[in-house]
Amino acid sequence: MIQPPLTIPNSIDIQHAEKIVASNGTPIYVLNCPEFKVVRLSFVFHAGTITQARPFVASATANMLAEGSTKYTTQQIAERLDYYGSYFDINIDRDYSYISFCSLSKFFDPTAEIIEEVILHPTFPENELATYCAKRKQQLSIERSKVETIARENFAKAIFGERHPYGISYPEAEYDSMTREDIATHYRNHYTAENCIVVCSGNITPEVLERIKSITASLHCSNSRCDIRLPEFSTSHNIRIQHDGAVQSSIRMGRLLFPRTHKDFIPMQVLSTVLGGYFGSRLMQNLREHNGFTYGVFSAMVNFQHTGYLALATQVGTEVTEQALIEISKEIDILRTELIPEEELELVKNIMAGEMMRILDGPFGIADVTTENILCGFDNSHIQQNLERIRQTTSEELLALAQRYLNPEDMITVVVGDFS
């Protein structure tokens, strides 16, 4: 069997979203792909955990939207979506909540009725809230028994400070005092017309678009935007947490950097990929292939609305924790002192270009990237700019970036395990 020729894209031609503004001022971004007989409709609210007035309310509000409306019970909502082969997905991060619905084009009308109820008329029933809180409290308690969760939460505290909304962790007992009014207040304050963007993709016929505009125009308007005042970052550099009986240590390393809009974000993504961003990365070859310390290790650039950071994560046997930390530091030091060979850098660039093409394969992937671009103040021409920036990155530039941003004294290290 003859292998087909390898094709590396030099350009990415992606459809630009058409912007329409609903009568209440909410922007709607349309990616019409009529060859796909599906519709996905996403509401993005600036209603992430950074906006909540009390612990866990932001995630509870997002997850309770479909637990009952003025017209339907939670069971009826689930049954009606299931009957038409439609579904919805909820994601929430520090900054935003993402509520997405997907249906076949021919069943968009009945699905839109459910969308309208979930987005515009949730009732947050007391009995469903009690069930939700009890379940989430138990899940969180179980998760916090794991070294990986302990390391992740303490790494966020170490980077941002334990009082900063990006770094704070709350005790699971806070679920016990959550009330329906807490959730209803968060919904009224943040699920508003001026706090939302809408992105729709797939077969957006004129009829479908009119229905989307109607639902969007019905989002209520608040009198003013909620101002969020963030405290200063407070960084801690070396944290070790004893976890009796752990057979593995969870390691988190990284440092506070900058958001996606910064000029160095893309080349730092390249540097992070070289370090630990793909299966053949330097850390994978060292920790897994050569030393057998771990099954996997990764590094990545993480983007928030107000900042961003470099993160590295792995789990290793407790008996090799110190050796693993030495090897990680060694690989970082090599990046700071030696040029990356051209062959390796070219491989990484091709992998990153290929990953971009994979993500952009289909209307939903394009919609996801479009949403991220909009939230960062870009349009879809930024995709081509990113590809060009990756292609232009040189070994000399990466060496300078490593020397600037990967100083050992700036790195944060959190290790959770049994050190006895």
C-alpha cells in the first residue's frame, strides 16, 4: 500500500461569521453551512465563576437551567429533546458559561421551543436544587480525595492567590447553604441581553434565523453591567502537600503569563508544544519513554479573559518524584540554553497546523473557534494569522522566549503525594 503524499497547509480559508444584532442589542454570529443538515445554537454568557456572588452559584445556575421551566418539568425537557434526536451541552469556566443546543434542521422548530424554555424561563425548582447540591457535594468530596484534584486546585491558588476568583477553592459544605434565590439572582444579573453573544452554525435557513433572532431578542435587559473588581495576583512558588497512602505524586508546574491577545502567546504555544504538547514531546520522551516515570505528561498555554498561564502536569510514582522533578527542570534548562533543531521545530509546526485543521473540520469546530475569537476581540482572519505566526517562529526566537519566561525562579511547582 502506497502512502499518500504528506500535505502541509500554508493557508486556512475559513468562513467569516455574519454578524446580526437582535432588537435588544445582543449580537448573533451566523456561520451558514447548508450542506450540513444540522443546526447548533450556542448562547455564551459572561456568567462564569468570576462573576458569582457566593460559592458554586455560577455552575449551579448553568446546570440548573434545564431542570424545569414555566412550561415543562426536567423530565419533559429531556424527553422532548430525546424524541427529536436533539441535545444540549453546558460548559462553564472562570469567565463564561456556554449553553449549546444541537438538532437536525428538520426538527429545529420543536427543539427551539425547548431552547426558549431553558434559556428564557427556567424556574430552578427547590427539589431539583436539593438533589443537585447533594450530588455535587458528594462528587466534589470524592474528587478531592485524589492527588490530581488536590494538585490542580492548589496550583490555581499558587498562581493567582487563594482570594482571587481564578484561584479560589471553596469547601464542599458551601453547597448546604445554597438557596434557590441565590441562583435566581445570578440568573437575573448575568443571563442578560447585554451580557451575551449568540453563535449559530449549520443549515441556518431564513426561517431558522428568524426563530433564533426571536429567542435572542427575548433575553431580558438589565439596567447596568456588573463591574467585576479583581484583586491583585498573589503567587506562591513551591508547595508540597502530604497525602498519606498515595502511590503516585501529582506534579503541576508553570507560571503566570498573559492572555491570548499578547504578541508572545502563539510562539509560547510553539515552545510549550516542543516541551510537552504532543506524544513525541521532550517531556514524553524523557519521563515516559526513557525513564518510565509516567504514562503521560503535557504542557499547554491556558487562556482566560484577564490573563493566561503556562501549565505542565504529570503523575509519577512516589518513589521517583524527586528524579522526575530533576528531569523536568533539565528539559526546561535545555530549552533556555540550546537552539531547537530545525527538524524538530518543523515537526512541531506541522503538528500544530494539523491540529488546527482537525479542530476546524466541520461547522461545529469552526463555530467553537469563532466563539473563542469573538471573545478575544478577533475575527476569523486571526486563524490564518496564527498559522503564519507559527510558520514564522524560529529557533532563535524560542530560545529568547525560554530565557525570558522560563526562569527557574519564576516557575511555580506544586507536588502532592506521600513523602513519608
